[in-house]
Amino acid sequence: MDREKNTDGTSAAPETTDGEMPGRIFSGDAARTGGNAAGEEFEELFARLARSEFRSRFRLGPAEAAYAERKGAETLRRHAEDFVRTRLAPAVIPNDGRQTPMRGHPVFIAQHATACCCRKCLEKWHRIPAGRELSAAEQRYVVAVLMVWIGRQPLRQAGTNRPVR
């Protein structure tokens, strides 16, 4: 298997905020935790993802950020739940590794940024074995990771890719 490398040259393989966040896609609890209290448990995961040259490049573009802002956290959560249920949860995915587009929806960007894009990445980064259906709890975990990542993304100025300060 091709090993992803962190910016410091180490392997990307896994080891086992309070207050308002102005200038973020979702403010308050939704920005920190994607709507649940699990956000802090993802700090180590996000730190590892930040060290990956590939994963750390992903950002919501202006169109995806505007879409996320317009639709809101609950709609994006429903989209994430549907994408995870249909594209990641089955035991056998014929096009695994190619089922998640690289653009076009905030959840797709989040899936790549958080290594929740295919079963191989789920196994490598999250230790969720491939070859079996994802449990309901595993699906909730993936959705929570995606929502936390989206919620932490900065708002973008209209028509630009510059963060709002």
C-alpha cells in the first residue's frame, strides 16, 4: 500500500474550543463539534491530518463555503449521513478509492481532508476495517468528523478564496 507522508517525513498511519468562533462556517457548538460533544476527541486526528501534505491542502472554496453557509449545519449533516450511508457504509464498494468526488460539495471536500473518502483511508487513518458494513456508531463517528472539519473552515469573502478576518 502506498504510504502517505506527513510534512515532517513520518508516516501518516494513525496512533491510537470553547467560545464562539467568528469567521467560521458555523459558529458556536456546531463549529467546534459538528453539533455533538465529541469535537475535542478529534484533536489528535486533526493534528495528524495537518501533518499530511495531501490532507492539509484541502480547504472549502468560495462556492462550497457559500453553499455550507446557505444550507446550514443540519442540511449538511443530512447530506453527510446520506453520503456515508450510500458511499462508505457498504461492505463491498466496487469503485472504492474513487467514489468520492474531489469537489462540488462541502462534504466531499471534508471527506478527503479527513481521510473519510474511501474504506482504505478509513482503515488507515481511523482504524475502521474494510470488508464489512460500517456499524451505525461508525457512521455517526464519520459524520461527526466531517461536520467538525466543515464547521472549522473559515468563511470566504464573496468572489474570492480569501478568508474573512
